[in-house]
Amino acid sequence: MGQKKNGAPIADPVLPVLVVGLFLRCASWKDRKPLAAAIKPIYTAPTAEAALAELDAFESGPWGKKFPTVVGKWRRVWDKVISFFAFPPDVRRVIYTTNAIESVNARLRKILKTRGHFPNDDAATKLIWLTLRNITADWARASPHWQAAMNQFAILYEERFTQAA
């Protein structure tokens, strides 16, 4: 258990590291799409062991030989990446399709950078809450996999999904 909030212990967070975008930066624009397709079996594997086998296959294949730095980066962060495989496939799919998450983060960074200074933490929290409210109002539809992921999150983190009476 981690820190305490209001006297109750908070479960330690599971922070999966999935940095596919960073790996693609090793490649030229021409090679990024095929390299992404070659990497995909690694992070879509059903288990960490299967993913490691896929990484070994990638390393011995043509893309691994062309981009050994990609293999080296995967291996250096492997102990952090494997926590990603603790999640069910529906949750993993939402995590590795991060365009919506990156968009939210970019909009939050923009509003926080523009505002600059906050008199206290509550002011920053309120601004973030208002920004998130405005962002979600713009969403036309959720990701097609989001509902299945939410169901899995509700099972994994039941205590965080209980409604206040």
C-alpha cells in the first residue's frame, strides 16, 4: 500500500510503460509505418513471455538488424514494460492506442503553460477539472474499445468505482 489519503491507504499504482512512439523516432519517416507494423506483435502479445519471444523474433529479423537501437531500447525498459501485460487485453488496447490520451495531455499542458502561476493547489486542480470538462464536452464518441476497458477497470479497481451515497 502507498500513501494515505484521508486516513485510508491508497493502493500503489501500476504504471505500465509503453513507449512505442519513442522507438519509432529511431527510424526515418519512410520506415516508420513498416517498423510500427513489425513492432506491433510485441506489445499485442497475450503475455509477457509471448512478447519476449516476439522481441527475440524481431531482433533476429530484418527490422531488428536494421534498427538494433530499437531492440536495445526495448530490452533496457523491459522490466517496466512487462507491467503492461498485467492488464486484460481490452485495457491494453486502450493504453496502446494513445492518440486520445496524447490529445488530452497536450491540451492540459497548453492551458497550464498559458496560466503559468497558481496561488495554491486548489486553483490548479480547479483549472484542470474545468479543462477536462471542456475537453470531454468536445468528444463526439468514445473509443470503440473504451467501454470494454472501463468494465475491466471497474473489476480491477472496484474501490475507485463505487459511488458516494
